[in-house]
Amino acid sequence: MEVKELGHLVLYVRDLERSVRFYRDVLGWRQILPTGDTLPVPFAAFSAPYGRTHHELLLIEVGEDAAALPAGRRVGLYHFGLKVGDSDDELREALRTVREAGVTILGASDHTVTHSLYIADPDGNEIELYIDVPGVDWRNDPALIAAPIKPLHL
């Protein structure tokens, strides 16, 4: 078997409407389900604005009484990354957008190959918003991916 690409991400969320507003209205995902013609369902599907597949993100509502993500080191998802452009100006624009929306900002890092902003969604899932640093040739020098992490000041 050969994996061809990462297909989609599925997240359990407490409040579907709140999470839909975050992923659609703040991060700019295109909601594809449910549509106005379908019955209310406890899930929502999204595609990136220039989606490459039928859906890249699916949210499933599990209710307000669902257990919180455990703090600290744990097994499971740490974060997922969303590319928001190719320049620091685009990353600064993303920072402005999430600040205006009151999103929790967890940090920012210079990874040599990427410049990254870390945020939390309404349920505490960590998301990396990043840009690939222009001119960094990690394909020919994969060691750059493991370069020491430096603070990023946007």
C-alpha cells in the first residue's frame, strides 16, 4: 500500500454552531454540508476555498458534556497545520483576523522552513497557521526541517 495524500481531518466538537462559526467565519473554510436544503444533522463538512477533495474537514457534535482535552503531554493529536499563504504579510493578516475574532493565540515560531502562528479552536484543539518561507530549499536539504525553533515576532 502507498498513501497518496492526507485526505481529511475529523474533529469532535461540543457546540457545532460555535465551531462552524469559527472554521467558516474566522478561518475561511467553505461549508459544504449541511446545506439549506438538508435536515439539521449533528455534523458539518468543509472544504478549503480551493479544495482538492470532497471535504478536508468534518466536525461532529458530541455535546457540552463531552470530556475536555487532557492538559500536558498525552497521546493523540497535538495540532494540525493550515497553510495561509507564502509571505509574512499574509501571516500578519491571519494574526490580525484571529485577534479581531478573540481567538486564543498560543504562540509564534520561526521553524526556518515555515513561520507559524499557533491558535486554539473553541474546543481547545491546537491549530498551526503557517507560511512556507520563500527561498528555503528543504526538498534538497531535508535537515532544514529539524532546524532549531526560534521565536517569531510578527
